[in-house]
Amino acid sequence: MAQAVFDTLKFVKILIAKGIPVEQAEAFSDAVRESHAASDVATKRDLDDLRKDMGGLRKDMDAGFEKTDAQIASMSREIDARFEKTDAQIASMSKEIDARFEKTDAQIASVSKEMDVRFGQVDKRFDKLESKFDRVQWFIVAAALGLIFKEQIARLLSI
């Protein structure tokens, strides 16, 4: 940075005019000059240069942010498109699964009807068998009674 301009002669003259002895005024002037030399004080020009640099940096940052915003927007669109594609795939799979369940339900209903028909046929067969067993049972009872009462039946028939 540039050094601040300090007019030591003018400073000494002002101090002498205010009644300070020459030696003391020169000592003050030397002390102020040394403090300016020792410190790194920014000048108005330094500050103006810094403002220009910051303005350029701000423009660069704004451009970077715009680029980042555009990249984020692009990625957001890509993500949205992927989600839409995934949603469509899920909907398609859901329709396929629903169709499979409907087909399975229809098959189960068909098998259930077939089983009802077959059980009905089996019930009819059991009814027929039960009727036949009843007749056989009566035939056996009649035959047993005939054997038991054979002699008495023969006597009755001979009369």
C-alpha cells in the first residue's frame, strides 16, 4: 500500500505558531512521521482499489452462483424426470399385479365352482349308496328273520 503523505515542515510550522518550542515541534514531527512509517495505513486510493477488486469478486461470485443455480435447476429437472419415469413404472407394475390378482381370483372362483359341483356329485353318490345300504340292510334283516323263523314259516305255508 502507498504511504500516507505527511508534510513534516508544515506540521513543525503549525506547532511553532501555536507556541511550541522548535526542538519539541521537530520531535513531534519526527514521532508522527515514524508512526506513519511503522503502521500500514490504507489510503483513499487503496480503499478505492479494494472496492474495485471486491466489485469484480462480487461479479465473479454472482456468475458462479448463477451457474450453480442453473446446474441445480438442471439436476432438479433430471430428478423430476426420473421420478416421473419411476412413478410410471410403478403404476405399470401395479396394473400388471392387479391384472394377475384378478386372473388368480377368477381361477380360484372357477376351481371353487368345480369343487362345489364335484362335492354335489359326491353327495348324490353317498345318498344313492345310503339308499342301497338301507335296502341291503332290510334284505339282510329279512333273510336273518327268514332263517330264524324258517321252520315256522314252512309250517304256516304247509297249512
